[in-house]
Amino acid sequence: MVYLKHFIIILTIGLVCFGQLYASPIKDSMTKTIESTVGNKFAPAEKWECDINGNMLDWVQGKIPKLKLVGTNVKYDKMSLRKIDIFMTKIKFDLLKKRLKSCETATFTAEITDKEMTSLIKENISAIEKPIISSKNGLIQIQGQYKINKIKINFALTSSLSVRNGKNFVLDIENMTVTNYNVKIPKWIQNKIVNSINPVYTFPENKIGLFVNSITPVNGYFSLSGSLDPEKVSKF
């Protein structure tokens, strides 16, 4: 009886070790495939790292309960993201073709520094001459010239930043004055200037159905959060 118990324990340990040896290459193949293809399908980055959970039984069936994909210094369109985290659930992976087949949900969070955000805005406000842009305490500050009826108006504005329709970054003006005089600019002129600026950035049509839900100022950077289209993401 004692020998039988020892045999069962040894057999169990052996099966676990064998399972781990067999599962590790499958897991490595999945993560490396996702890391190597995401740069082509989504965006190039300094580094992509993929982590999946589950066990051998899941992986040999091509199932991944949860996945986290982390990109560092990601170049997306004109935007430089310091970091992006992509989360997926209930993923199906084609072991033969080595690609994602489907996932149930896909969300993301991302970080863009104040410096990158101001550079991005400056690149996209061509209607403003000599723009000087800064970001402080979550507010965007712009100084520049705007021409209306052949008259150049030197102005300064302070605004917060928000997202509309899941893809447009827009400035929500809190204050706008004539530079050096602290005289408030009439509303109709404010509207002209604002309409010539907004949106300050628009996400391009993309292969993964990126939809931004919110943009929040944090100390030294802006935090983005949103979702990805599971059907499009599964084409990674």
C-alpha cells in the first residue's frame, strides 16, 4: 500500500513535469507570435511584451483565458505613446497557422507625455500662426496669431482636453484673451478660433477598431483608455 502511494506521487510529479515541459514551448510560441505580429498589425514599438495565463490543457486547445500585451515607446500614426497596455479575454489561438482567431473583449490604457501631447497639437493647428504651446496641471495653454478679416489677433488661451466620437481630441476652452492686454475676446471670435483648431488630433481609420473613451491628465502625462474591436484585433 505504501509502495502504491509512492508510485502515485512519483507518477503525478512526472506528469506535472512532463506537462510543464510540453506546455512551455506552446506558451512561448503563442507569446512570441503575438509579439512579433502586433508591430505590423498595430504599431511599431521599442518593445512588445506578451503575457498569457491559463494552463497546459487550455493552451493545447488553443485557448487563452486572459492576455496582456505591453508596448513601450509605441509609434502610432503621428503619436508617440510612452506606454500602452492591451488586455484581451477568452482568446482562441490557431496553433497550426500561429495566429489569433478570436477574442471576447479587448481594452487598452495608454500614456502620452505632456511634451509629446503639445508636439502633437502643434503639428495639427495650421490655422494658428506662431503657436507656442505648453501643458501644465492638465491644462493646455496656447499663444499665437489668428487672422480674421485681414486683421491678426494675438491671443492666449487655456483649455482642457477631451475626446469626442472615440477618435477626436478637442480643446475645451476655459479662457481666451488678447495677449498682453488681458481683454477677453468676444465669443464669436473665440468660436472662430476654436473651430479652426478643433479637433487638434484625429485618430486615423485603423485595423483594430481603436475607440478612445477618455483622456485624463496625470502628473506629467495624459492617460488614455478605451476599447478595441474584438473582430479586428483577432486578425493580429
